[in-house]
Amino acid sequence: MNIYFLLWLFLLHFIGDFVFQTRHIANNKGKNFHILFYHVSIYIFVLGLGLLPFSKVQIIGEFIGYNFWLHFFTDTITSKITKYFWDKQNIYAFFTTIGFDQFLHIVALSLTYNWLFVNN
């Protein structure tokens, strides 16, 4: 396992999931599938572009394909939960849910990295 590659992967995750997420996307992805799809598409574009120099296109294609759906599925659930807690002004539960969401994304990235990059 290459720790530097994983750190690069996690940085790409941060950029795609936070830096390129506008307030409009953050406020609406929990109630609009098109906006959620747009968010995940931007995220995957950043991930794929950042990984392109490091591996074969086929492996990167599989990696971003799996992570597209894993990210979409995770955010489908967690964005609805965070919206609920935000609307109720339960800030502790809101940020705890965001933290758990990030944990799930890191697990998904780590497992698919190990499966596709380390074992190929």
C-alpha cells in the first residue's frame, strides 16, 4: 500500500467533495437528485483527473465508476439526514453526520484503492 498515493487520493477527495461544492449544491443535494448527481459528477471528474497520471486508464475508469455510485449512494442518505438536522438546528448531529459521511467516503476510497490499484 502506497501511503503517498492514499494521501493524494484523500486530498483529491477533499477538493472534489468540499472545494468544488457550491453553497447551492450543499443546500439542495439532499432534496434534488439532479443536483446530487451534478455534485457527484464534479467529484468524480476531480478524482479521475487527479489520478490520470498514476495508473492505467482502465483501472482509473473502474475506480471512478465504483466510487461514483458509492459516493452517490452515501450522499443520497447522508445529505437527507444532514438537511433534517440542519433544519432542526441540531448542529451537533449535523456535524456528526458529516463526519460519518466522510468516514464512509474514506472507507470506500480505501477499499476500492486496495482492490483495484494494489491487487492489479
